[in-house]
Amino acid sequence: MSDIQSSSATQVATPAGSGERVEREFTVKERRQWQIVLRRFLRHRLAVTSLIIFGFLVVLAFIGPYLWIHQYTDLDSGSSIRFSGSNPMGTDSLGHDLFAQVLRGMQQSLKVAFLVTLLSTGIGAPYGAIAGYFGGRIDAIMMRICDVLLTLPLFLVAGALVTGRGGSVLTVALVLGLLGWVVDARVVRGVVLSLREQEFIEAARALGAGTVRIVFRHLLPNATGAIIVQITLNIAAAILAEAGLSFLGLGVQAPDTSLGLLVNQARLAVDTRPWLFYWPGVMIILIALTINFVGDGLRDAFDPRQTRQRR
Amino acid sequence: MIAYTIRRVLVSIPILLVASMIVFTLTLFTGDPIQEKYAGRNPPVPAQTIANERARLHLDEPIVKQYGNWLKNLVLHGDWGPSINGTDDIGAELSHRLLVTVRLVMVAMLLAVVLAVITGVLSATRQYSKLDYSFTFIGFVFLSMPTFWIAQLLKQGAIGYNEGTGNRVFFTLGARADHPEPGAWNTVADIFGHLILPTISLALITYAALSRFQRASMLEVLNSDYMRLARAKGLAPRRVLVRHGLRTALIPMTTVSALGIAAIIGGAVITESVFQWNGMGLYLVKSIALHDRYAVMGWLLISGFFVIVGNLVADILYGILDPRIRYE
């Protein structure tokens, strides 16, 4: 689909050092890094479509509850309706409107996902950058701390923190974020390890830049690609992890709700009221799938090596 | 290499110790085991019984002393500590469940790796073809499904099939039948019938991530200079692809698989819960629910051990397979 386009894009990114360049100079427009990335991303049709759907779902989750005729706590519909004009996703045995519940569930699940991402990227990225930049003993100690966290079972930590605290969105996000940042730290550290050997870091150091400046002004911005991709993966992973916690009763607790909790509550009624099981499940998949595709498109856009060109 | 291995093992010991201290403390916060065990009994449990239980589980000693005693008994006497159920032996339970989980994990991993390599390589060699898009799409769908949703879906399908055909082909609960019929053939059918559903659901989830990984690693290889050189030398395309490309692209896969196996030995929690597969994951869930502290500690040591060994094996394999990497 994009062989011709992508080869021209790479020439913009790294001006070819051949004689060809002289002829091209007049036709090639100067583009900044983010413009190049944006152009590559926009060419990935699946990713762009996914971004639009994901954006729509987010807006729906946060604005939908104000517009929809039922509230998620309302019990004014008939019980166990499969489908009706005012209950497009049906109702449960108590008479909750499933669409209202799914809207609320999406909102809570997305809140968890965004909080987790904020936490794990916020802690993990600087942590990994610092470990990778210093290397040696500091790196070794920092990474051993990560190893300890990786051996802790998520379900025990959740059990210890969620039990007795009622499993609010905040607690669930805290549990997932506090264990999740390790992955981000490792990814960023890997990128920084290869970056720090490059000349521009040496140049910055020669100019007298301090550690803080080098980490935050030089290393992290250059790791942006990896971090942004990691953010999308975190969102998807957090949505799924929240569902997993709900399955074991360690996620968001009733009377509040989340997509994971909705699916889990419907698990035993899957024979009699299957729609209760399938609708929230489909929404989980839709959210995770679209954000995963966005991440895939971003990865391709940031990393031209992943695009195979005919030579 | 030997010095490197020894150093790595030595580093792992403090990691496991610190983790066990944290877990020991965390179990305090999950709740009171005695409360959990005896609450709501009618007639109420005599105070003497409760006092005995507390003494047996060392609940009234200071936490540091509890931890110290546990560690001492484990290292010196191989004693895993008392379980909430007085009759349970944690060590025996763990070794039994480890085997049950390994049976599940090994088959699932094998299936996932083989599928992932095939589709990953096909995807990479035909990047942006219809085939690539299909595999990518399928992979992402499995990547985006909650584990218990896939498992439940498979379970429903199997129940439907069993009822539809009147044959009990798939077993949806447990690792073995409660009352297995005698005979070698029945035993095999019994084990296989119970294995198939949890294996498929575990394999699908693992496959999704691995196939993406294999595709990326193959793409990276395909774009490398030595591949271009091999083609330029005029080698047969198939030979270039298999001998020069695939062999290199499989190296990261071996390490990732080693890590993956290690990680799910302790943690196929959800798959095991849905299918009531009495392995390590279910043991953890059960122990946490009962606040069975020493059982959780035992689980942590076993799973931690496998994570550490898995990491080590992965690194050493990498060094052996890829001559560019040498450990000092």
C-alpha cells in the first residue's frame, strides 16, 4: 500500500547523501520530527480509524451518562429484558438498564486505565531514564528493586490494599500503577542505555549540562516514541487487569461498577441472560483493541525500521 | 559463564528474601485468618480452640519473630510452616500443584510458540499483505480479550457441544475426573479431555503477544544489512530466509518463551480459576482468600524461584545462541 510513500518519507527524515539530493532539494519540504511522525501515523488507516473510535468511546463514557434516559442506579425498567427501545442493551434481573450500566462501567474502567497510565509512566519513565543514564552500581540497585516488585503477586497486593478499603477506582488504580511502572522503567532504561552512548549526550555534558538537565531535556524527549507507545499499551493492559481483578472480586466494588465487574456479575447467568455477559465484554475488547491498534500505528510511525522497504 | 551464573544466583537470593518480607507483611493486611475461619459458627467456637489455633499459627508473636522462625524452620528443617487447615502439608501440596500447573503450561506454551513463529514469520515476510493484516487483526483481538472472557466463551462452546452431541468430549472443570474409569485408554482420554480447554485458552492469550513479537523480530532481521548481503551474493531466497533470517529471528523468541513459562507457572491464576484447575494459581487465590499466610509464602518462594531461573536461563540461552553477546 505505502511503499512509494514511505520511501519518500524516509528521504525526508534522513536526507540521502547521494547526488540525487541536489535535484530533490527543491521539491522536499522541511518537516519537523513530529510532522513526520504524524504523516506516517495518518497513513496507517486502521490506527486512525481506531483512534477515532477510541476517542468516541471516551467521550461517550464521560458525557453519555448525562444524556441517556436511565441512570446506572435506576431500577425503573422491567427485569431481564433482552432488547427494547428504551433498553438497547437489555436489563438485568433487578431492572437495571444495561446500557446505563455499561456507560458507567466504561467511565470507571477508563478512569482506572488513565490513572494507572499516569502513575506507571510518571514513575517508570524518569526512574528508567535515571537508572539507564547512571549505569553501574546505581543502575544495578535500581533494577534489583524492580526485580523485587516483579515477584510480588498482583492478587495479594490487591487483596491487601483493596480489602477493607471498598475497592474504589483510586485504590484499584493505585494497586495496578504501583506494580505496573516496573515495565515502563525497563523499557525506558533500554532506550536510554543506547541513547547515552551517542555524541549529543557527550556534547551536552561537555557544555556543562547537569544530570537533571540531561535526563529531562535530552534523554526523555528522545525516548518519547517508546514512552508514547508504552502509554497506549498501559491503557489496554490496565483495562484488562481491572477486569482480571474484578473476576477475583478485588476490583471496583458494587454498588459502583466497572466493565470487568459487569462481565463477572453476568458470568453465572450466561446461559439465561447472555446479553449481560456479551455487551460489557464486547466493550472491553473494543476499547483494548482500538487503543492497541493506535499503539501499533504509533510504533510504526516512530520506528521506521519496522517498515520493510523494497530495495 | 560459570562465574556469571553463580553471581546471578547469588544476587537472586536477597531479591527473594526482600520479596518474602514484603509479602509476609502484606498478608497481615488481608485480614485475620482466625476470624475468617471461625466467624459466624453456631454454636460459637470455644475460646480455648481459638487460643490453640492462634498459638499453632504463631499469630500472637511479634511479626519479626514470626518471619524469623518461618525462615529458620524452612532453611534448617525444610518445614514450610503451618497451614490454616491443620491437616494440610504446604510442602506436599505445593509440589503436587506444581506438577498440575506444569502439565498445563508446557502444552499451552508449546502450542503458542509454534503458532506464533509460523504466523509471525509469514506476517513479516509478507508485510502489509492481506495475510499480514488478517494475522495482525486476529492477534490483536486475542490480545484485547480479558482472559476469563475467552475462558468462559470456550467453556460455553464446549458445554454446548457436549449437550448437542450427547457425548462428553470436553471436560470443563478440574484436572482429572473425580471417579475416573479404569483402563489405560480411559485415563488418557480423561487427562486429555480435561487438558484441552484450559490449554487452548492459555495458548491463545500467550500466542497473541508472541506472534506480535515474532513478527517484529523477523522484520528487524529482514531489514538488516547481512540479509541484503546474503541476497546480493545470489543465495537462493528460501535459504536466505531460513538459514540467515529465521535462525537469527528465533533468538529473541527463545528468551521470551523462557521468561513466559517462568511467569505463568506461578500465575495462570484466572485460567485455573475458570476451569477449577487445581494448580499453583488456584492455590494462591485460595490461600489469599483464607489468609493462609504460610501457604502464600510457599507459593511466593516457588514462583519466585521459577522467575529467577527463567530469567537466568533466558540470559544464558541468549549468550549461547547469539555469539555477539558475551557475559563477562
